[in-house]
Amino acid sequence: MTKITRFFLFALVSLVLFSCKEDEEVDFTNGIPVADFSYSPEFPKAGQTVTFTNKSENADTYQWKISFTAGVQIFASTDKELTYVFDEAEDYTVDLIVTNSSGAVSSTSDVIHVVE
């Protein structure tokens, strides 16, 4: 598990535990979602299709975002799995945000280095 994922998981659990009122119960019957993905090929070339494999656990909805590293979003999807063609050699940030049926959220991101 990456440091970013661990941080968000810790932050999520802390937020849930410390934001509840005394008489309010937290529903963990669906488990805490954990966002995770891998992609192939590891070093994609511009114009090549990249396949993102969703490895998330305890999630029901998915939101993918692809952005230039400067933060400008260029693509979004709510599909469970994702394929995408990067047109230019550049670094891109890919975010995956997952939610379970109880409303708990987890996210992770990775930088994809697209070469010529």
C-alpha cells in the first residue's frame, strides 16, 4: 500500500470516528473501501492504449480522473475498469476515488510517465 493510500485511509477512519455524535452509529458492515489500481504497460508510449486495472476493495462506485500534472483535468469516467490513450509524451496524474454503499470514501493516485 502506498504512503498516499495509507494517509487517506488513516484520514478517512479518523474523520469517521471523530465526527460522529455520541448517539450516532457508523455502519462498517460493507467494510472500509480501499482504492487501488495498477496499469499496463508500465512505460506507455504516446498513442498507445493503457489499461487500468481496478484493484479496489469494498467499493461500489468508482470515479477516475486523468489530469496533466499542472492540475488541468482532461478526462473523467465512472466505469469500474478504464482504458485510455495518452496522445502526448508527458506526465499525467491518474486519480481513483471509490465509495461504498455506506458512503465511505477512499482515493489513490499515481503519476503516469508517457514517453515518445
